[in-house]
Amino acid sequence: MLISTLSYYTTELYKEFAAYTTEKLHELGLNFGQMYFIIYVGKHPECTPSELTSALKLDWGHSQRSVAKLAENGFLIKEKKSGRSYRLTLTSLGKQAFDVCHQVLFDWDATKLTGLTNEEQQLLLNLLCKISIQKV
């Protein structure tokens, strides 16, 4: 039986991507979920935890535990600005992790898209962008 639904292929690609990413980031002491925190803070230095949580569409508690773990492991700095608010920045280790995380994205794309022509790759990405919730 051939399964031809977007949800099926999305789920299969997600599982493959999560496994690939976990394997590549394990050396750094990062997991799949932490990659998104590193990338967001790397692209938005001095963001607030609230901005990060909202942008990544996460539960507040999960976000705070993840930020605390990344800070504890030396990837992030939680710099207090005033009162209880603080800003997030990457440490030098976090910046190295940011570069690796970005490379993992490009490497996975390269492995998955090898059977497509450049035109097919661009068409696929354009169509996915068109139906995605978050417009690029």
C-alpha cells in the first residue's frame, strides 16, 4: 500500500532528521531540541527568554529548563539587564555549536536532495515554503 499524504512524509522526514542531527550533535553535548535554541540565539543575540520562547512556539517551562541547561553547560550566557529580566547570548562554545548546527542543516539537505535537479530542489523548497505556517 502506497501512503501518499503530506503528514506521512513530514513525519518520516522529521524522524530521519532528528536521528541524523542527534548523531552529529552528540559530540558537542547537544541534542536535537537544543539545536533550535542555539540557532535562535545565534541569529538574535541578546534576545530575551520570552522572545525565544514565543518565536520557537514552546512551553514556557520547557524553554526555561532548556535555557538553564544550555547556560549550565557553557553554551549560553544569561546576562541580567534590570530587575528580573535578562538577555541571552552565545559563549564561544555556543558560537562553535551555532556553526556546527548550521552545517548539520546544510549537510542533511545535501544528502536528502541529491537525487533532485537544482530546479526540482528549488521547486520543492518553494512549495514547502508556500504551505508552511511560518513564512520565510
